[in-house]
Amino acid sequence: MDGGTRATPQAGTGQDASRKSVQEYLDGRPAAIALVDGWIREELASGFPVLRNESDDLCQTVHGKLFKALSAGAFRHESSLRTFVSRVTRYTAVDQIRRSYRDPLWKLHGGPDWAPWPESPYRALASLEKGALLRQILLHAAGECRRLWHLAFVEQLSYVEIARTLHIAPGTVKSRMSRCRERVMRLLGRTDG
């Protein structure tokens, strides 16, 4: 009986500490947020180095999901809060990777099944490198540019339709597209060497 009596208070104490940590995070306590942010960044850095350029955006996404899940009581304190944070981070990172490979812009510009292999293996390699380079440029482009390109090239909307969708003038769409094109050309110029 003594063994059972001792185990219960320890489990209760762990759950109480866990509940306290969750509440501090939900209350926006800087120390709790910094601790959770550190766990998220550590998980991303160790498990998903391919997403290092997107880590800030992913951290914000994970924080949003955590806040929503913790507020709704989805964390039942059956594992540590750190384990829960790691799981949410991993699922979010995997979803991001899946989205990037399903993204029509990736398929239009150098995805794995983009075009038949040319005769020369060097041409095939060059083609894949160009596709990878374009993909990196698309990932580093401003969100506004990615949104415009998606509307223009994936949804195939005209400037007038894009203007209607974004509630701006068609001339503004043209100038923004021009600015985005200039940014891409600058990025391409930096990578030529």
C-alpha cells in the first residue's frame, strides 16, 4: 500500500507543475513563452534543418497551434509539456514540407516530375539545379510576391481579376508584379557567381 500511496502524490505533483506551466504559457508569461520557443526552435533545428530559412514563420505557426490546443484542453498531461510541444512542432514541420512539394509553383518550375530527362545527364542535372534555385528564390520571396504569383500563374487570373481579389487597382497589381520581378532578377543575379 505504501508504494501506491507514494506514487499518486508524485504523479499529482508532476501534473500540477505541468498545469502551472501550461497556464503560465497561456497567460503570456515571458519566461514560459521563451522556454516553449526554445523547445520549438531546438526541434526544428535538430529534426528539420531543411526548413531553417522558414524557422521564424514555423515558430509562429506552432505557437498559434499550441495556444489553440492548450486553450481547448487538448493537452491531457499524459506526457510532458515538452513532448507535446515537440509533437506539434514535428507535425507542423512535416505539413510544411508536404505543402512545399505539393505547391503548384514547385511543379511548374522544376519539380521532380517537371519534364522528361534530356539525353545528356549534365543537362538533367543543370535542369534540376535551376529548378532547385528557382524554388529557393520563391521561398525567399516576399509573401506579397508569392501571393501575386499564385493568383497569376497558378489560378491564372488576369490583372483585373487579381485587383478585384485583393481590392486594389489594376495598375497597383502591375506595379507590384514589376517590383516582384525585379526582386527575383536581383536574387538571380546574386546567385550567378
